[in-house]
Amino acid sequence: MPRTRHTAAFALITALALALTGCGSGDPAAAPAGAGTSGKGRIPTADVVSSVKKDPAAAGLLPAEVRDSGTLTLASSVGTPPGAFYLEDGRTLAGADIDFADAVARALGLKLKREVASFEAILPALGSGKYDLGTGNFGVTDERRKTIDFVTYINDGQGFAVRDDSELDDVTDLTQLCGLTVGTSAGTTFEATLEENKHLCADAGEEAYEVKTYTDQAAVWISLQQGRSDVVMSTINGLRYAVTQQKGLRFLNEFKRLDVGFAFRKGTPLAPAFQAAVNSLKADGTYERILKKWGTGESAITTSQISPPEIS
């Protein structure tokens, strides 16, 4: 992606979506927890990765050819905080997904060749061998497990947010969305959930909700701010963060929790090493430091798993 597009995307996020330069509450407590934040954007800058040491036991689980090459190709989906996003220079990546991937790589003694890719393109590309692994807050679902292996590192999921003037108090049943326009990101579990359950409104004798999808997460928020969407569905962590940075919006509620993991092609030999590395980060305290930095402590998992069943 050209730098000009990076810069333009960041400008959209800062100026119209996340308002990271001061259009939020102005209360420092509203920013994610963690030492070291920039005064202008209140983006956490604490270094929680460089101190990670190689874990010989975890690294020993890597295939010999990977240990020999010392590199893996990682596809990263870039959106908005706290997951993965560009800093103001339009080039530097930051976010919890970035920190977790870099920390795991250090624990395994590997270097990552990171390539930015669209969310909807990453999972198919893993199967073709274009990338060794992918990150993008990929929720573990039974449908995805048919073709993808996951190594879990957090628990996030699906939630909703609205403007302050909305009459919605929460969404515990999708029939509460009947007659409304719902904005969400393309190629996500949110889109799949909404499309699969549109019939619920007709079954209840009500007008179906309309689903509007966007490839740019910033555009989802803009659609809500400008009234083109009545409600947005996105990640729990992303929603909670974003509403602290934008006036006139509020988080409604969690709808469904999902494990989130590093994504690999089905049958990958890399999964045991990555699982061991995540658990190593939990043992040495790095895991908790990353969560604290990005204010996502509620997403902590007890232990990393390989392709667990979807949370029901």
C-alpha cells in the first residue's frame, strides 16, 4: 500500500473517526492504561516487547527449516486502535496485535517479514501459502476452523455501539435491530452473523435490518457519526476504545465472546511453537504488560489453545 494511502487512512481515522488528537473526553483516564503515552494523541508508547528473551523450549518446537531460515511472513490487517493501526506518520504500525506478534517472534527467536493486507484477503491467502501466518483480530469460529488453524492469544468478540441519541439500550437479540441500518466491516464475523440472521426480522413479521459493509474501519465510524448507520457492530475492544475517543457515541454491550488467534493454514506445523510462546509470555509477565498497555485486560485468556471450538 503506498504511503499516501497510509497517510490518508490515518487522517480519516484521526480527524473523523477516532479523534485521537483531543476530540474525546479529554480525561486521561479515558485512554488505555499503560505507561508512556504521547500527549497529542494519547496513544500508548510503552515498550513492552524489546525485553522479551528467546524461549529455547518454545523455539525447539519449530520445524527445522523455520529455525534455519529464522524468518516468517506475517500478513497484518490494519484498522483502528487498539488492535493494529498506523501512527501519524502513516508508516509506523502500533497496537496490541503488533505487540503480541513481535513478542511471540522474539520468544521464538524469529524475525517477521510483515506485510499489510486487507482483512478479507488474509485467510484465503494462508491456504495458498502466500503468508505463513496472519493477524487481524481473527475470531475463532467453527466455520473458519474447517480451513484455518488458530493459536489463541486473547478473547474478544462482537459488540455494538450507537450515537448518544439512539433509543437502543442494548442488543441481546438481533430482532432489536429490525428496521435499522447496521454498519460493519466487510469479510468479518460481524457481517456473517448479521447476514445469516436477517430472516429473524421477517420471521417476527418485522422489517429486516439493512447491513452496510465497509472495507475501512474508519468508514464504519464515519457512517455512524453522519447518520448513515443507526448502529455499528464490531470488536468489543475496538468499540470500547473508540467511544472514549469520539464525542456523541456510546458502547451498548457485548453480544458474543470469541477467542482470537494467530491464523495459519490448516495443518500447520507452526502451531505448537506459537502456543508455547504465548504461554511463555504469560509466564514472564509480558502478556499482562501488553494487555495493560492497550487497556484490554478483560481479554486475557488462561492459556493459549490450538483451534478450540467456537465459544457458544
